[in-house]
Amino acid sequence: MVCGYTKGPRADGVLGADMGFRDRLVERLGYSIKVTEPFVPATENRAIQIPARSQSIINEDKALQLIPVSRCISVLETAIAQIPVEVFRDIDKIETPGWLELPDVKNNINQSEFIGQTVVSMALYGNAFWYITRGPRGINNVELIPAGNVNIEKQDDGSYEYYVNGVKTPGDRIKHLRLWQIPGDILGYGPLQRHKSIIQAALDLQAYADNWFRQSAVPTGTLTTTEFLSPEVALANKQAFVESQVNRSVAVLSSGLSYEAITLNPEEAQFLENQKFVTRQIATMFGVPSMYLSLSIEGSGLTYTNGNEDRKKLYEDGLQQYIIRIQEAITDLLPRGQKAAFNMTEFLKPNTSMRYQAYQVALNSGFMTVDEVREMEGLPKIQLPDPVQVQEQPVSPDENVEQPVT
């Protein structure tokens, strides 16, 4: 006969220790003692599990899936395409050669497109390769080759052999531009090659935020009670509650149960603060001011400054490293004594108020004229009317003879 609970070891493993008088009496009378332990739901699998970092290879295509990466590259490409390249002999500006106005005649790619694509290649891969075609009168065509189509081998004498799509190409037909280069390395490095861990962290965070509600161990709510429930009763209550909510019907709770929903605000659910931090890191990698990615300026709540400050910061932190290398590459292709330079006047032009104040100082000091100021503003010279010339009327000889007084 079973009397409510079964004799057996306690939770601490001691059999019969500290048994009360009633327990000993029941046992002496031949009854078995069955101890029913309270049901405690398993909790070992309820903790939030941090997903294991994926072992996927971080390449340029995966990096471009991140909005901050594609946005930074777009900002750099758009900005550099607005800045024209000019040619100088000493300090005198000369006519820009035809191949620089339309570098890739074969594919009808003009200067701004060509320079923009070069920056994209350097930002993504750390390298850009120009394939140069020459004719009797000099350069005929300059084509940007995809970085993935070029292989390089270093020879014993220190020279390099280039292979385009597996075909050996003479070195004088290839102009190799490297963004950052470690001494002794053949290839250059870009932001993605130097900071792979940041890109991996950004991809992991994005995947974790996207899968938060589908794969995380956080329940949608909790059913609680002050009573002890057997596993069967607890499971039955859970199933009944879940089934009642499939069609959003009325839930009937028994056994003293109460339901509490677990909710997260949008910032917590999408880890917005973490994503902002990663976005700032990516912007710093590319040298793009954070305001171009719609982030507030450090130390203030502003998401904008005036246009001149934006462009100046972008030039100093991001564009300058590309401009220097592209200028040098173009200069190497020009005849001796000529050099290429980006005309930054329009890109870095101050706002109207600042310009006019500077012009006023220049005019008052006498080292600029009105015509020079108008030329800098892209305005024609002031055409003053020609002075009116008064022509003397010819006098007849008779008019000069004094008439006698009558």
C-alpha cells in the first residue's frame, strides 16, 4: 500500500536520516513511503545563447552587403567624380590631352567615370590596374581592369610580371596603383583587407539582429504560478495557452496561472546602439565623416554641418589618399616636364558669405581687381560703355570773315 510518498533517498542522497516519528511508524506498519518532489521546469536551455561566429570567408561581395560599406564607397566615388584633372607645365596650365579627357575610348568612359571607378577598385581591393594602349602619337586608350583578373609574379631581379586573364602582359602596359603598401608586399591593401575583423563583426551583428525573434532563446512570454505543478500539468497548461492564441482567442488560465508578455523596444530588438558603433568604425576605416552616414557628430546631437566643412573633412580624411596616388599615376603617363593635378577649387569652395568677405579684403588691399574676382566666380567682365566722342563741326571760310557793321 502506498501512503502518499515513497521512502527513498532525499535530495541530498541520505536515506532515512532525520526521519520523523510519523515516517518511522508508517514504515513499521508495512506501508511504502513515496516522496513526490515538486516539479521545477528545466532551465538549462533557457539562457540567451550567443551565436557562434561563422567561419565564412569575408570577401568584397559580402562586405558590400553592409549598408555602411556601400555608402562609404559611394560617397568617395561621387565626390572624386566631381573634381576635374588638369595638366600643367611648371606653373602654367596647358591643354588636357585627349586620352585624359576620354581615357577609355574603347568603352566610351570619360574622365570622371574612369577616376570614380579607379577609386572604387582601390577602396574595395586596395589595388587598381590600368591597361595602357599606345600608338605612334602616344597613348590611345587607358582601360581599368578588374583587380580579380590580374595576377602578379615577382622575379629574381625584383621586377614584376603581370598576367591579365592568365595571359602574360608587358609591364609597360600596366599601371599598378596601390592604396596602402607594406614594404616587400606585391599588392596593396584597402580598408577591407586591413580591417577584416570589423567587417566580420558587422556581418555577425546584422545576422544576429535579423534572427533575434526567430532563433533566440527569449520566449514571447511567461506563465507563472505560486503552486507546484507536475510536468504533465505544466505542459498541458502551456499547450492550451498556445493553442488559444493561434487565432487570438480568449485565454482561460487555471491553477493560479498568470501570463506576462516579454516585449522589447525597437532599439533593443535591433541592437541599434551596437549597429551605430559598428557604422562609426566602418566610416573611420574609409575616412568618410559620420554625417555622410546620417550619424550625429561626435559630442553633439547634430547630423550636419555646413557644406564646406563637410567636403573639407571628406577631402582630408578620405579623398586625399586616393588623389595623391592617381595624380602620380597620371603624371607618369605624361611627357617629361608635365604634371597632373586635381582642381580642388570648386569642391572646396567656401560658402557665398565667406567668399565675398575674402574678396572684399582682396579688393581693399589692392592685390585683386573686380575683373579677377568676377572671373573666379565664373562671371564675365563688366563691359563699360565706350566714352562718347564729340566731333567738331567743320567751319566754312565765310563763317570766319567778319561782317561789316552797318
